[in-house]
Amino acid sequence: MRIRTIVAGTAALVLVAGCSDSGGTTGTPTNATQPTSSSNSSGPPKIQNPLNVKAFEADPCGVVTSAQVQAFGVPGVTGKVNTNAVGAACVWLGASTPARMSPGVVIFPDGTNLSTILPKKDTTYEVFEPLPDIQGYPAYIALINDARKSGSCEILVGVSDEKVIAATFQSSTGSQKYADPCGASTEFANLAITTIKAGAK
């Protein structure tokens, strides 16, 4: 499993991009019919209904509930705080289980947001692609190295003008989500946003 690779990539990106990070999304997010962001041609989209993630920074594994993890396809796997990430982070290490996949979430530190990331997208990332909003929040595939064919993806979601979260996903052959890792990242990000909006941990 290459979870530490994703962490190293995230950390490097934050440092290279001036405290910014990678992310993105493919697939069809749910509940995307009520957008909370609006277009701004001179900068990142303005987020009209910002989410407060402060409580989850102290407990990043609470961003996705046990029931959500099981529904995602990694039953019986408990989240582990990722102390190597630059921001508050949790990973669900299911690589050695029949699921053959490990999703994760990173909450980037203050000073890392779409305003700092978007201006450097062309020089920082091998792949940077906008995606449909996830529950109204702007989302992007953001890959320093394109490993989608190897079952890995990372997406960014702007949850407020000041805050960005990333949903990471790594898998190996045999995983049901191997062929569409960015779709899996989108799905996991959607779960995280649902939990944040509910204020549950």
C-alpha cells in the first residue's frame, strides 16, 4: 500500500504551493442541485454557505462515520490519524482487507485555500481539472503525479473561502473502485461533507 506516498505528495505540495495542496473529483456527486458557490472570473468561486471544520481538525477521523466507511466498502476498518500530513488528516487502511483500498481525508491548515492553490495549478500539478460541485462546493482533481491508472486519485474541495479539504484514495487490483479512483475520491469527499454539514463526529 502506498498511503505514505500520498502523504508525502500532499506535504510536498503544501510546501511547494506556498501552503497549498492537491485534490480533485470525478464522478457524479450527490446533492449537487443546490450550489453554494458562485463564479468569479478574477479568482476562485465565492462560497456562499461555508462549512466550519474546526471541530474536525481536532478529530479528523470523525469526518467520516463508521457507518459511512462501511457503506463505502471498507467494513471493519477504523480510521487512523495521519501525523505525517501537513494538515489534520485521517486514513482508513483497508489495503490488506478484501476491499483492497485506503481512502483518506486531509483538512488543510489556515492559509491554504483555493485563493492560494488556483494561481499555481499549472505549475504545481500534472493534472488539475475542475469537477461538478459536491453538494454545492467546488471540487477539482489535483494530481502532482497522475497515478489514476494505478488506482490512485486525490481531489480538492473548497468548503469555505478559507478552507480546503482533500479526499485521497489508493487501491490495488481487485478493488471494486480500482478502475475509477477519482470517482471513489469524489464519493468519499461527499461522505465527509455530509458529516461536516451535520456536525456529527
